[in-house]
Amino acid sequence: MAEAIFSVLKEGLSLSQAARKYDIPYPTFVLYANRVHNMLGPSADGGSDLRPKGRGRPQRILLGVWPDEHIRGVIRAVVFRDSHQIKEEPHIGYPRLHVRIE
């Protein structure tokens, strides 16, 4: 699973190609790939492009540029459920809105 997700990111395989190549059921692979994508955070290049497909919807997940170390840490956390390798990065959130309801 980890190698298949990494091949989508580095080799440019589509989700279905990677699932077939590594003999992983497609729905299961998409669930894991989506979790990895969500945990990777914003791409260094913006990552707004879509990967065109022959038919169906264009691929929207696992497109972008992230450091290899970060990718491997996220894959390890999702696939092997080992969160010790993920660095806690400062996360920019929205400021709290203090609204009083009277």
C-alpha cells in the first residue's frame, strides 16, 4: 500500500494504475490515498492542477509537490498507523472570533 501511494506521487501513476500494479482493491486504495492526501497539507506548487483521465472525473488527490521525508512520514502514519515520524508543524489557523451572545 505504501509503495503504491508513493508511486502515484513520484512516478505519476493514476490511482487505478497503481491499484492494479500492486494488486490492491481500488476502493481500499482510494480510501488510504485520500487520507494521505488530506494529511500532506498544501502543496509547495499550489497543487490546483488536475490529472486528466481517459474517462470519468479527473484525478484530484495526490497531485502536488511535497518533500520526500514528509511524504514518507505521512504514509507511515496512515498505512502503518505510526505517528511518531510526523513532525508537528505550526499550523496556521483562523483567529478565534470572540462573539458575545446576550
